[in-house]
Amino acid sequence: MGCSNYKKFKFETLCVHGTHFKDLLAGAVSFPIYQTSTFSFEKAKDLADAFEGKKEAYIYTRLGNPTISVLEEKMACLEGGESALIAASGMAAISTLVLTLVEAGENIVCQDTLYGGTYALFKNLMPRLGIEVRFVRCTDLEQIEKAIDSKTKLIFIETPSNPTLQVIDIKGVAEIARKKNIHLCVDNTFATPYLQRPLELGADSVIHSATKYIGGHGDAIGGIIIGSKEFIKEAKNILKDIGATIGPFVAWLLIRGLKTLAIRMERHCFNALKVAQFLEAHPKVSKVYYPGLPSHPQHELARKQMKNFGGMVSFELKGGKRAGEILQNSVKLITLAVSLGDTDSLIEHPATTSHRAYSKEELEKFGIPEGLVRISIGIENFEDIIDDLKQALEKV
């Protein structure tokens, strides 16, 4: 994998043209969907050699598939990594990451505010496997250093974080990880490789819920890990045994989504800043969480670390949780739904949906206000989004 023939092209061009993979059978411009579970061989020895690793060949889609390979190479290329691995979901990718790096009796240092599904995995399942997870405020590098010991095998951060949009100093965390010889993985779902380059800042691997901005259209679920060839090879063996393989058709949907990633992210960012500025000026809003606002505590870090500030906006209303519920019930254009990164604007209440794995005490401890509302800003005209919020806020 890699970008050997395409390093001369800019990101936007790579999104469209991708890698060197071509359809040699019919010359299809859109790479074909190899919708098959099994691949045939002419000779028994060829099949045996493929299983022994003496010969590169597709055998069975759980082990590899041409359509999936195209997506893997394209994502490695866009993130600037050596290799990539596609999984059936973002959670499958995170599970594979952990099982590749961490064994029973070892531990993970992880930020305290992150996607609720990741938190549930780390809080509930990992201890059953004998893996300890230490949650710390990763905006404070000293807390990370204090949490590390000889059994720490992974530092896992998510920046900007879900749902409070905290921005973590990737380069600073990478220096700690390198000094301690610990693997650093960055969940780059919110930023995408278009806005943020974790590997260039020193991370060892990058992870995505491809369901979000990579796919971009709310019609496909997938996960991606990008890293060194050696690491991805180990991870692929774990994924093979877990069986959390993405289907060829879903992989093709994600390949299609990538073609418009750059132009979609530009619109998401433009709209999100407009919405954040509107909300910050509204008398019924008490606080807005958006890295693009000068009021954000890590605004300067975000300016330094990111190309732009993303399409996610969170905020609190002065009327608290009840006011947020009225707002969600009153929007007309914006869709009340979980997930994010869609072309459509989506609104949700994290404490009762995506972050339900956090207890009331944990929400308070980790700085996730119970009344927080999160909007994934879509690519509609920003004036229409603001008008919808304006009429909904009148009902609060």
C-alpha cells in the first residue's frame, strides 16, 4: 500500500483519483464491487501456496477482497500512512486495535471524554478481558504522564472530542508516547485527514468511524485503522480471527464517499462556524463548544493543529435539559437522529443517546453537561440551518 505513484498530487485530487488500482477486466472508471465470498484457483498447489503466504492472492473475502483493498490503499494514502485495515464498524476497528496491542494484565491510558460507544467498550468489556483502562483529562499532558506505568501499552485520544469538542495536543502526547515507547492512536473521525494529520504529528496509528465523514451520506457503516505495515499486518490477523469484515458493497460506498470528502468538509466547516457564531450570540444559549470560536479554550491549538475546525457544534441552553428537549422537538429542517458526518444536519442529546454509557456522576465528573445538545452540521445552505434553529429557539 501507500502513495508511491501519487505523492505529487494534492489531497483533493487523491480523494477523486485515489491509488493506482484499475479495473483491468473491463476498464470500469468506478472500481467494481467484487460481491463474492470466495475466489477460485486453477491448481490445488496455488490455493495451498496462497494459504501459506507463499503467493499473494484473494482467497475468501474475510481474508481480503479487491474492493476492500482499494479502500484500504486509498485511506492509507489520504492519511499518509504505510498501510490500512478496514473493519465492519468503527467499534470493530477500535476492538481490533486494542486486541492487537494490549494483553491481560496491561493497561490503556485514555481521555475521559470520548464517543459513548468507545467509553462503554473500555469501561465494561476491557476489564472482563483483564485490561485496565485509565481515564484522564488528556488536555493536561501531566495527567497522561502520571497515569502511565510499565504496563501501559496504548494511549488512546480523540480530538476534537465527542461531544465537548476538546482539542488535544497530538504532538505533545506523541512526545510522551515516544519517550515511554507506548503506541499512540488518534481517533480522527471528527476532523478527517483533510483537516488533521495525526501521523505527521507523531501518532503511531489513526482510527476512523468511516460511517461518519468518510462515507458522508448516512448509508454505510465501517471502521478504519491506518498505521505502519508491520502494525497493520498484526491487526489484520486479529480482525481475521474476530471476523468483523466489511462487505464489498459497503466498502464501495465508502470509496464513493471519499471522492467528495474534501469539498464536503469545506462546506461542513463553513456552515458550522456560521451556526456556532449565531448560537454564541443568541440570548437563550449559555455556552457554545466549537474550536473555531476564539472563546474555545483550545482555539489557538486548533488553529495550529487543524486546517479548519470541523462540522460539529455543541451547546448548552440557559433552560438546561428541558430547553434542549423542546429545541430538538421543534426543529423542522434539522433531523433528530444520532450519528454525524452526514450531508444532512443532525441533532441529538448526548446524555440520553450516544453517551448513555456515562452515568450521571460520570457525565458531571468528565465535563459533559447533562443539558448539552450536539449538532452535526450538514451541507445545506447555512441560512436555512440558522433559520430552523431560530424558529425552534423561539419555542424554548
